[in-house]
Amino acid sequence: MKIAITGATGFVGRNLARALSYQGHELILIARGIDGRDRTVRRMHDARFAACPITDEDTLATLFQGCDAVAHCAGINRESGSQTFRTVHTIGTQAVMNAARKAQVNRVVLLSFLLARPDCGSAYHESKWQAEEIVRAAGIDYTVLKAGIIYGRGDHLVDHLAHSLYTIRLFASIGNRDHAVAPVAIEDLVRILRACLLEGRLKNETVSVLGPERLTFVEVVRRVARALEKNVLIFPMPLWIFGAAAWTMERVMKIPLISVAQVRMLTEGVADPLPGIHALPEDLAPRRRFTVEQIRHGLPDLRLCEEHK
């Protein structure tokens, strides 16, 4: 099959691209072209890389020509310059769907967020919801995957926690209440994406994607610390300090340790789907638990951590 992937240099996009490439599928890999953390994705067998803004409908339509399906994985967790939530998630998704119609693509799979919803006061959540609505109304066979926190090598969970814990061995929890999360292994998410793209599973459905284990975020931190074989001191910090720190990090760090949107996610918890959202069928449900062994598979190169000390 010929499949286009938006956000192809991102965490989910590049893992999906590798899996599809190994299976021999023809790929169109689309991204802005500025994420250089893993350039191997640009050199995959039988894949064409195209640096293209997600809002460029005409170029997207040309790139989508002959594609059987599109995996729309492009997204951001913080705003930077012209890359706003509205631009990337809402306007970008409208451009993707318009281009898919022009190119007569048969199927689009959208990666969204578990708690994306309207009128909640978060531009991130609301723009993701708007993207879902655009996909559902486009008149093309679709699947919307509302995923919780995704982890694996190069992610925003294990990777960032590992760097933090390896360096200072301190962790501040948000307030006095520890909300639940259900981490999803990238391998499980890619398996679900492949089933939707290649087999047409979950046609015209919106489904939640959660890991098999429900944990508090403090338990997540402790497991990452055990995987690193490090002790960690965990202490509560008021929400307003967390929010201020995230706001500052977004403005002074190229890759912030935490964003304002992520603080919002953790204060809500990321373990319970919204009412009315379908669960995955048993054969597609994530199976990998957040074990120390599984975490170690996703740890960054500890030599790089050592250099950051």
C-alpha cells in the first residue's frame, strides 16, 4: 500500500514509518523538516520525504496522489511563533482533509488526545477536538484514536523524566493530589495504527487508546527511577508554580521539560475516556505494561545524560 504520514519526524510518526517500511509499504513522509533528532526517518527504503507546512493544502494534495490512506499524526504540545494550536491542529487538519478529498484518498486515521473536548478552557484540548470534528465531517472513511500518554524511546515521558532524574534526582509532583495515568507503549499504538491503515479496522469510529495499567504519576516517576537504578526524592509543589515553570520553559528551552498543556493534562489525569467514546476491541487493546524492563527499552542514551550533568 501507499501511505502518507503527517508529522513523520515526530515521535509517533517516525515509529509508524519504520514499522510500515519494514513491511514493504510505499511511504510519503511529510513534516516541516526542522526536527533533526532522528534523521534516519528521511532515508527509509521506498519512502519519499517532503518538507511541507501542514497548512499547504495544494502541496498536500499533490503528495497524497495515489495514496491509499493518510495517517495524520502532526501535532504540537506547545505554541511557538506561527505554530499555534489553532494553526496546526485545526487549520492544518482542515487542509489535510481537503487535500485527501482532492487526491481521492480512501481512509484517514487521526491521532488525537484522550481528553480533547470543546469549551474546556484549554486551547490544546479544544483545537484537538476541532480536528476530530473536521475529520468526522469530511466524508472520507476515518478513524479517530484518542490516545493517552504515549511512551517509548524519544518520547516526552520516559525521555524527559530520565534526563531530569539522572541529573538532579528530585521530582516535584503537582499539588497534593496525584492523578492517574495509563501509559501506552508506542509499540501498541503503532500496532493499532497499522490495523486501521492496512486492514480498515475501526472504520468511522472514535476510540480511546489507554495502556493496560492504571498508575498515579508518582508511581510512574518511581518506576522510571528504578529503571535508572537511581533514588528519587518526590515532593509536592503548588499548581501555580508548576504552571509558571512550564510557561518559562516554553520560552527559554528548545525542548521544554514540560509544557503548559502537559501540566493541564496531569492535573486532570489521563486514565479515563470521555463518556460515549468507544473502547478498543480486545484483540487491538494495548498489552504492554509499564514495567521496569519496558521502560528500559525506551530510556535515552545515558552517556548523553552524563554529559548534561
